[in-house]
Amino acid sequence: MWAAQPICKGCGQPIVGNYLNALGATWHPEHFVCAACGRPIGEASFQQHQDLPYHTACYIQRFAPRCAYCGKSLMVSQGNQLVVECRVDHWGTRYCKEHQDEYPACAYCGRLVPPQQQEPGLKSGEIVRCPVCRGSAIEDISEAKPLYTQVKQWVGRQGLTYNNQPLSLHLYDRARLAALFPERNHTDALGATTYLKNGQGAGSEVRGVAVRQGLPAILFQGVTVHEFGHVWLIVHSIQLPTWAEEGFCELLSYRFYTELNTPESTFHATGIERNTDPVYGEGFRRLRAIADAVGFSRLLEIMRTTKQLPVYY
């Protein structure tokens, strides 16, 4: 019995002589061609996409993911396999590994900032901001006040009251904000609570809060929430260990960020969760555990009436 003569899938004609088996069909060698460049693939290895064959180089050129910063292909060939070699930031941006050491990261969101995206005239030691964070930056008080009002209303809905004290908002640059902490190295402080220098006990007059100028809007709000936590403790004469005070204020910011539930707020909430600082990070985790155990409203009531944390810690 004669075997059936193979038919070339490319031209539909019977094959006499050599032929290839690929993609579940037979081909004249010259008709098994790359879907990108049209040249024969021959016996070389190939890649498949949507049931079409491609030279490996053509496949990489057409389909490989590319670095968000330089455009270079992030796909490399390892034997007969193609693998993607890159780094991925919180925002899903993929980029070449070497850029991690070449470009500074945005101080506020962690995105890399290549030279072409940096602010003109940026000096050594100055804060680096990416275009995204610059785009929503709060640079003057007119931009800040509507967000400040929203934050104040949100804090009130959480149960924090301030005995009707008028609380002002100030936008300070980095140096002026750092000057509020002469006893500490707070050159990177993002916010501060301002009050008269007659102590923090009963009757202290809280002036308001100061927030660093130029923060992206979502971070401006989170920092303001944090400072409102300090104000509440001062107004109600609640004196806590430093880890507890900062942990309580970070817990407030965390609740604000998680309630917003946007990509930007999730980034900052995750940063609070993962903070390894023994005061801010560990303080947050301990206060969060207390709030989970007794309930946030109950936590506020206990602190307001007893001037201390519940015994759960």
C-alpha cells in the first residue's frame, strides 16, 4: 500500500522530497516562513504566536515587553526558551535591571526618574519627584485648603474631636519644616503639629498643622491625617510613649488610605504596613492590633477617658 503523499500547508501542493513537520502540519522547507519577515525558518528553532511561526529574533522584536525607560527588549533567549529579565515596581512598570542603580527613585512613590523626566535645575541633594507626583503636587495654600477641609471632615467622622479649637494649615518648605525639630534630625519630615510653647497638657493652644510643600495630593492628605492624630492627643492631654503616639497617628493615616482604596493610597498603606522603623512601623502594628481587639471607636474612648492605651498592649 502506498503511503499518502504529504501536502504542504503553505502552498497546498504535494511534497516531493524533503519536508518539515511543524505546527501539526507538513511544509515545503521554503514555505515554512516567519510571519513577521517572510523569510524561511528552515530547521532553526522558532516561536509560535496565535498559531503562526516566527524567527526567535523576529518574535522578540515584535512581541517582547520593553523597558519603560529606554525601550530595550526585556526578553532574552536561554537555549530554546525565551525568558523576561527585568525589575517590576509597585506600579507594574517593567524596566532593565541596570536602571535600578542608574536612576534615582521618586521620594514619594518609588518610581525611577531618568534624567529626561527630572525637574529642570534639580540640584544635588534635592528631593527627586517623578512626573506623576509633580502632576498632583500641592504647591500653594489655595490648592491645599480644599483637601485640608476634606481631611478634617474625614477625621471628624472617625470620632476625633478638637474642642472647637481653630486649626490652621501651613505649607512649609523642607528647611523650614525641619527647623521645627531642632532637637532631632528631621530633615525629611513631611509634617508637624504646631502649638504654643506652654506645654502639651490641659489648656495648651494648638495652632494647627504644617505640611511640606510639594507633596503629591494623596500624600499631603495622609500626612495631614497623621498630624491631626497628634493634635487630638494634645487637645485631650493624652501623653503616650513615642512609639504609641506615632503608631496611633500612623494607624489613622492607614485607615484613611485603605478607605480611599486607590492605587496611590494602596501604595502608601502598604508602605505603612511594611515600615521596619521601630517607632513608626512597630508602633503602627501594635496600635493596629489593639484597635482590632477592642474596636477603633472603643480605643478612642478609652484613650480619651483614661489618658492611656488599653491594657491589651
